Amino acid sequence: MLYRIITFVGGLVFVAALFALLWFFCKKFLEHHGVTDQVSDRATSLATWTFAGISVGLVFAVVGAFILGPWAFYRTLRGHNVDVSDGAAIWWGFGIVVAALGITAIGFFGFLMAVGAY
């Protein structure tokens, strides 16, 4: 029973880590493209909608996260008037989703191995 509690708490920590990684990558993306006004708020908005897209996409056979995540990033980015082409925005969103999910997955599987659950 203790392992289940530890694994559940660890999972919650990694969900928070995924959002933090998304926020960090979105903030760096905005700074890279010259956004200086309310960068943290805009990064939070981008990360929130991208996280929502990933979450809904994970329900649909995991592959949906790599479709809905970048799409949510792109749709939210259009509302922030960042000077990026549509194709570049989608590819940036895809890169951010892949990087954040990859880092989180590696960390989570390492955690599961450390507690003996995997």
C-alpha cells in the first residue's frame, strides 16, 4: 500500500513538473521571438492551453497528445500576436510538447524504477 501512495504522489509531482517544463519552454519561445510585454502571463496562458491539449490528447490513444498539444499551442499563440508563421508555430508547439513529455517520461520511469514499481 505504501508503494501505491508513493507512486501516486510521485505521479502528481511529475504532472506539476510537466506543466513547469511547458511553462519554461513557452517563456523561452516568447523571449526568443522578441515578446517583452507580460511574458510570464503569456507563457502561463500558452502553457495552460498546451497542457490542456496534451491532457485531452492523452485520452485518445496517446498519439493525440502530439496532435492536440501543438494545435492548442498554435491557437493560443495566434491570440498573442507573435510574429511567427503558421507552420513555424505548429512545429515550435510540437517541439515543446515532445521535449516536455520526453523529459517528464524519462524522469517518471526513473522514479518508478527507483521505488520498484517498474
